Amino acid sequence: MKKTLGLAFLILAAGVNLLSSQEAKNEESSPLSVYLATDVAYYPESKTKIGRSGTHFAGLTGAFSGFECRSTLFADYMIKTPLGEHWLLKDANVVLTGAFEFSPLSVRPQLAVGFQPFPFLVFKGGGSFGFGWNMMGFEGLCALDEKSRKYESIATFSHPFYEVWAQGTFMFDTGALIPGDWNHVVMLASYRTFYSGIAGLERHQPFEWQADKNRVEGLQYEFCGILAYQMPLMLYRAGFMYTAYGHFDGDDYGDFDDSYDGAFTQHSLAGLFQFKLAEKDELTCIVQFTTRRSFDKELDEAEDALFAQKVGTEWYFQRLIFSWTHKF
């Protein structure tokens, strides 16, 4: 395993799960729903083009660069809070969510609360903390040593990962206005802001969490947009997804900001395909293209980017993602 699931996939998964969980709430009478999501991603090799300025595309340079995996157990409890008799208000609810994420390199419990005043609008907030470790040559928790320019392992329990976040989501299905199995065009837009870091590190010190290098503490944002068509078939939803992620302030990177461009926005475009395998099982497949920084020299390791000069932006084929969800 080269890297575990990062922020880009979290926002992809969140958007897909919002659509699926909304259907589950409409179908199930029980206020409690429990489900397990297992995610696997495959990365081909795509090296940056040295010295290329502006926006350009970097092709594949190899068949394999790494893979990532994780599972998360979710438990949602819905409390009905009708705000009136009108159809827009009668289904208002509050959802309490507990989750436990585990991967070969980390564990992370999570708590969240969501309020849905209207069928098309959800507000959520929550937090999490986690513990990472290193094993068998794979790194789940490290901090950058600027003298050696390498990531060094740090103590698991004295350096927990933490995150607090708030999110607003708008979602709409044309099937609500035009009845029929073939009249479902699904739209979703979600904006999330969060603050995350590793306890016990100095301000601006880059760290590695779940094998994802060059992260720093700070206030960040994520946007996710989905446009999909839903069908009464085994392949029941197909569409496109756009995401954007970055730091509000490049100064979070301290002295690295001038060369690394700490406020760089990572954009992603993806094809989304969801399959209904059984009554309680779904498979989501995502084909993702993403932007990244390009630099003035060749990078042997990811941390070398912090000591290079960013000169441009390049698109590349990042990964294939497979996410299996089982409802209990």
C-alpha cells in the first residue's frame, strides 16, 4: 500500500453517500441505520513534467504507483423534527452520526450531527481524532525534519490527528417534480470547511498522515458537485463529479509558501458509476482526473516538492476508486 485515502476521496465519498442515505431515509421506517463502507483505490504512475509552466497534461509513465484501502463503520440515528404541516417542512429531521474508520495505518473515530430543514438542504458539523503508525515500510504518521529533508516517524499517542468541520449541502432530484422511473436527474452541491492538524507539532511544520505527505495544520475548504442520471437498472446511477480542495491561506505552509504555493487549489473531474448489487449492497466506481503542482526540477520523493519551485499546474489521471457499501 503506497497511500491511504486522502481528502479528495473523502469529499467524493461524502457526496455519493449523501445521495444514497437520502434514499435510505425515505425507504426505511427504523430511525437507526448501520452500514459499512470499504474503499479501495488503484494509482497508475504519472510523473510530473519538469519545468513546464502554465496548465498542461501529464500522461501515464507506468502501470502502477500504489493503492489505498480503508473501511468505515457508520451508525446514523434520525430524530424527526417536523417544522410544520407543509410538505417542505413536515419531514425535517436531525441525524446523529457515529463512525469508526480503520486502515492498515490508522484508526479514527468520528462524530457528526446533521439538520435537514427541507428535503433539498442539509447542514452538518462534526469532528474526529485519530491515531496513526508506521509498519512494514509504510508510513501512517510522520513529521518533516527540515535538516534532513525527510519525513521521520513520531510517537502515535502523543501526536493524534484532529479535525473539526462544518458543511452545507444542496441536493435535488427532478423525479420529485416529474414522476417516473426514468425521470431522475440528480444534482448535488456541497461545501465543507474544516480545520485539521497533528497535535504536538510546531506551527507550519509539514506532516504525513495516512501516507499522505506535505500536509500542514490550517483552515481548509472542499467543494463537491455532482450531476447524474438515475435509472431502474443494476447500473442505477451514472454521471460526473467535480471537486475542489485547498487551504484558505498559503501562509499555513510558513516559509515554504513562496515556492510551494500553499494556497494552490486542487481540482478534480471524475466519472461516477453506481451499481445495485443486492438489496443491501452497492458498488461505486470512480474514474478521477486531478490537478497538481508542477515544478522546476525532478522530484525523487513527495517531500522534495517543498524544496522546489512551483512553475505550473498539470492535469493527470490520478486513480480508479471502488467503494463497496453494505447496509445491516
